[in-house]
Amino acid sequence: MSDFIWVEKYRPKTIDECILPERTKKTFQDFVKKGEIPNMLLSGPPGIGKTTVAKALCHQLGADFYVINGSDEGRFLDTVRNNAKNFASTVSLTSESKHKVIIIDEADNTTSDVQLLLRASIEEFSRNCRFIFTCNYKNKIIEPLHSRCSVVDFSVSKKDKPTIAAQFFQRLNTILEEERVDADKKVVAELINKHFPDWRRVLNECQRYSVSGKIDSGILAAFSDVSVNDLMKNLKVKNFSEVRKWCVDNLDNDTGVLMRRIYDSLYDVLVPGTIPAAVLIIAKYQYQIAFVADQEINLLACLTEIMVECEFK
């Protein structure tokens, strides 16, 4: 299965292969040189490569590792307790590293009780096990756990964006050549720019579009710029059915991008006094994007609240 899914097939195996800002990459290269893996909290937007880096670090240092997904089994106290204890309490006979590693993926989706248990586990198994936590929102990690980890921020600055995007563009074109997909480089560049820095989504989208054997301008309609003019008109007249239709029609686009477009448009259509309320509404629902079960309902709830609570010009 991993040979079929591109994100697994082409997942980097070493830190040098990972696409990161230079300062971030150097942090992990230093860990490799020292042969040490500290307890870490890797924070940053989804798809940027936090889990990939954690696994690459373990691969490169020859450390046995075990992954617990915080959105699935990581939400159940007994499951985490049993799985973590069974792995952490044993000594590896084949590992080249001093320590085994438990990777808690999407740790910000675990409960406070689970996080308290993990904090205790860090201390209990400190002799032979290290913990690496990944999260989109580090403010959802409790302070006692946060303070026991080295925090690495994966955000990409505006200064680094052109370099990082160019590196991924080269990597992606190499993958497309390897998969024998005829790709229009301008279309590939536009796809990267649209979803930056969510490399996982870009790669998944390319694999989806490549079924026909080519990626060309014919797919641009699928991720073209979103127009919010009609949406604003329907919000003003409280036409709920048309607002819902707009959500359905645009759901293939990144929800965070949609909310940003909505935010940018509100200043032209809302009475100034109600703009602060709209900003708070958008911020609330944008925060929920990372962990809600249904993105359509979340986006529609956001627009409905704006429609009901805000005054239009």
C-alpha cells in the first residue's frame, strides 16, 4: 500500500532530504551529529512535514519508534497507557540508538488526561525512551508537557517562502517524472502556491489529478480563485440555501483559504461597527478547522453566524 500512496512512497528517510528552512534543518542536523534525540514538541501547520522529520530522525539514528495518532487511539487513556508502556518499558536488542522513540502525532487532539499521562511517562521511561509530539496548535498542549520538551517551530517566514517553494517544486517535478506523469510546470507551480506549505495535500492532489496520465491547464478550474462576491450578496439578504450551495461548490478548496477570502471581503460589505464581531467569528471557526469532523458544516456554521450577527451595508 505504501508503494501506491505517493506521500509514503516518497517520504524522506534522512534529515538532509527533508525540505525545511535552513535554521530548522540545522536544529535536526545537530541532533544527528550528537546522536541524541531529546523530548520534542514539533509545532506547525498541517502537511508541512513534522511527522516526516520525526520519522527521518529516528531512521537516521537507527532508533526503534512507535507512532500513536492523537486523533484516533491517542484520545483513549487506557489505549495510550497500555501501548506506550508496552513499547517504552522494553529495551530494544536491535536498535543502534541509545533510546527508543514514541511519536505522538496530532498531540493537540489528545485529551488533557492523556497529556498528563504522557507527561508522567516522559519521566517514568526517561532512561530508555524519548517522546516526540507533533501538533498544529501548541497552545492546546498543557504546560507541564510543553515545559518538558524542546519546542521546534515549523512555520515558514515570508523570507524563506520562495526558497522552500522552489525546493518543493524541484522535488515534485522529480516525482512526476518518476511516475511518468506529463505535467505542465506552470500548473504544478500554481498548485504549490495555492496550498503552500501543505506539501502532503499538494502531493495527494497531484496523485489524484495524475490518474489521466497528465497534469495540465484543464485541471485549473478545480482549484481556481474563489469568488466571494455572490456569497456576500446572499449573506446580506440572508439567503441560506444559496450560502449552503456556495459552501458545497467550493469545498474542494482549502477551507483556511476560503475563510481568508471571506475575511478580506468583509471590510467592503459590513457596517464598520460589526467588523470586530465578524473577525471573532471567523477566528473561532478557523481554529476548529484542524479537528472538526465535517468541514462543510463548520464553514456553513461560520457563514450562518456572520449572516445572523453582523450588519451589512
